[in-house]
Amino acid sequence: MRPPQVPDRRQRGGAILATGHDGRPPPPGADLEEPDAPVPAGLEHLTPRQIEVLRLVARGMTNNEIAEALFLSRRTVHAHLRSIFHKLGVGHRSAATRYAIQHGLL
């Protein structure tokens, strides 16, 4: 009886490139809305990616969880958050979350 074959690193990488994910279920809260969904009023100055990041922050996800859900580095998530805070005129996550809720992002 042959042991089950485990795909090597190159094969797993190809699967990720072909499907956009590695087959694992997404973390909680990562069920992102359609990218063509209308932008809520008051958030027009954010990029679609920044809106995704803000939505996940408002759902209570950490930077690490957001990075994993969106296939970004933690540093990129941090850079998005700095830009979001600047554009919204807020200084921290809780204020950004309040802004997101008040503008119908959740």
C-alpha cells in the first residue's frame, strides 16, 4: 500500500495561483462583498482595497487576520490603515470602526 502523496511546494504554489487561495477556509469575517458593490456615501475617497480593510477592521479582525484574509503582508495592512486613518481624519481603530458603521459599511 502506497502512502498518500503530498504535493510538493511548487504544486501547492501553482494551486494557489490558479485558484487564488490555498484551499483552507477563510478566517471568520473574511466573506468579502462583491468588488463591484456600490461605495457607501462618505467613503468615496477610499480605494476599494482600503474599503475592504476598513470593513474587516470594523468587524473586529486584527492586522494579522486581515493580512491572511486578503493575502497581504502585515506591513501592507498597516500602511493601508495609516492611509485610511489619514483620509477619515481619525487616529485609531475604534474611531475608524465608528466611522464605518455610521456610513453604512457594516
